[in-house]
Amino acid sequence: MQNIHHSVCSVIPPYVLQRIAEHDGGETGRIAGETLDIMESIAAVRQEEPPAAKSPAGWGKRRNVYDAHHERTLPGRLVMNDHKRRGRDVEVNEAYDGSGATYDFYAVLFDRRSFDGRDAVIESTVHFGNGFDNAFWNGRQMIYGDGDGKLFTRFTAAVDVIGHELTHGVIQHAAGLGYVGQTGALNEHIADAFGIMVKQFVGGELARASNWLIGERLYAGGVRGRALRSMSAPGTAYDDPVLGRDPQPAHMRDYRDVDYDAGGVHINSGIPNHAFYLAAIALGGYTWEVLGRVWYVTLTQRLSPNAGFQTFADTTVKVAGRLYGKGGYIEQTIADAWDAVGIPVGRERLSSGVLLTPPRAAVDRRRTRTYIVR
């Protein structure tokens, strides 16, 4: 059975790459097939990766960006860090800035120092392979391809994707969630939830102003799609002759039990994604102020490695009650969101008290309204 320690968490699902390889007989199909092969070979040796490097205690944000020069040797040549001058390579700068934004998101809002919470250096490699069609977290660092240029552009362009993949590192160290079946889909959901919050954090966006799209900047011109995934309307992100149609469901009645994609980890994550969206819209304000805190506490303090959707849903409601009042507005709103996607939370856990007014956020909005990446 697969688990996160023997799997590679990539932004482009294997079934998409497989479809491209089968439906494009040219260079793009060849690149997709090669990308798929590389991902499988990396997953096979994932357990041999050394632990991430740590900064001396108290050093805070530390980033290294390497250039693979279109080879597959990791990490490549160091081209940027906190002591090197900013250059003109767009991918290098975006990897550096995106990892910095993700660090700041976790540090400012949740007092978490890097993905491991213990000052780990955030390392990234760009220009991996030749036209490589993916970005992923390999258990130690971030790796970005340049894309084939026909279907996908550079994978450093979307800060939500960077936030998503680095959150896999947080999940790895905080809860050790597995990466197969419903547990794996939950893993992908949590990465999407924090990825979209990183995007909203960078843009200073309120929940109701966000488009709730993951990876909207990754498609090349001509692709019939808006993004990789839509949290507001799962199953509508793309419908393209080569990529196929977005298979994500938004409700448990449409849950797909498949024998690929580690049991549908990138597919069924649409269900908790939609619950998160519904709760965020109902609560309003900045997503990270209340809902993000509930999800973060659940992830870092309450989650077991084999948790499924129901356990996660039940736990978020319990955490909301403890943080913001049992039977209160927050608890009820989150429970309603889970109910709406077919994951009912036991109402016996909720008191019948009068709903409370949403609490004032503990976060200073002046610090988060407009976030400029540096």
C-alpha cells in the first residue's frame, strides 16, 4: 500500500499525464510520458531521501534555489539564496518568492517556522528536466519543470501551487497522513486548502473575492480550461480534447473508487475542497482568520495518519467548538458545509444554543490585507 513516505506529491495527476501521452502523438505526448516515467522512478526511491537541512535555531526564513540546467540531478547548482543577488531568471525568482510567501503565511498566521516547524531550509530546484510537465514535493525539497510550452507553462508561476506543494511538507511533518484512497484525497484537500489561502494571503483577498481556482496560471494558450481544480465548482476546471474533462466530484454520492491515482487522491479531494469553500463563503472575511485556524489546529494537533473524510469532518467541528464556542456560529457553519457535501457530522455533538456572532479575528488585518512578496 502506498503512503506519503513512498509517494511523490505532484500537482499534475498521473491520469492527466497518461491521457496526454495517449492522445498526443507528437512531442507533447512524448514529454508527458517521460514525465510520468520520471515521477514513478522518483517515487520508487523516495524513502532514500535525506532529511531536509535545518537552519540554526532562530534564523527564521531561509531559502535556497538551485538550477538543474534541464538535467535530472538534484539539487543542481545553487543560484539564489538570502545572500545572493536577485537575477533575471523568472523561474528562479518565482520559486524564491513563492517559497518565501508560503513561509510568511505559516509564520505570521500560525507561528509555524518552515514546513517542519523547526527552521528547515526551504530548498527548490528549477529547470528540472527538458520540458518536464510537473511540480512536486519529494519529501525534502520542491522541484519545478518548465512545462512543454504547448499545454503547460512554467510551474513556478502559480503561488497557490507552491503553497500547495510545500503544505505537503507540513502534512508530512505534522500528521504523516497516508497517500492512498480517502486518506490520500484528504492529504490533497489539505494541501489545496492551504494553497488557496496562500494565494489569498498574497493578494489580500477576502473569501468572497477569491476565484477559488488552483493552478490557474499553468495552462498554455489554447487549452480549454481555467485551472487545474476549482474548489467552488469541482468538475468544471477544464474540458479539453487532450487533457480530458475535470473528474472531480463535489459530493459523496459521486465519490469515485478507482484503481489509479493512488485510489483517486486528486479526484475525490474535490469533495472536502467544496466543503471548505462553502464554509469559507458562509463565514466571510479572510479565510485564514477562522476557518484556516480550525483546519491548522486539526492538522497539527488532532489528525492521525490514516484519517478519512468523516474523521476529519468530525474533528474540525470539535475543534471549532473548542476554539469559538460549542454550539456557536462557527461550529454550526462548518457542520452545515460538511452536510452539504454528503458528510454529515453527528448533531448530538452540537448544542442547541443560540448561534453566536462570528468572533472578531485575532489577526491584525493591517498586516495581511496586501502582502507584497520579497
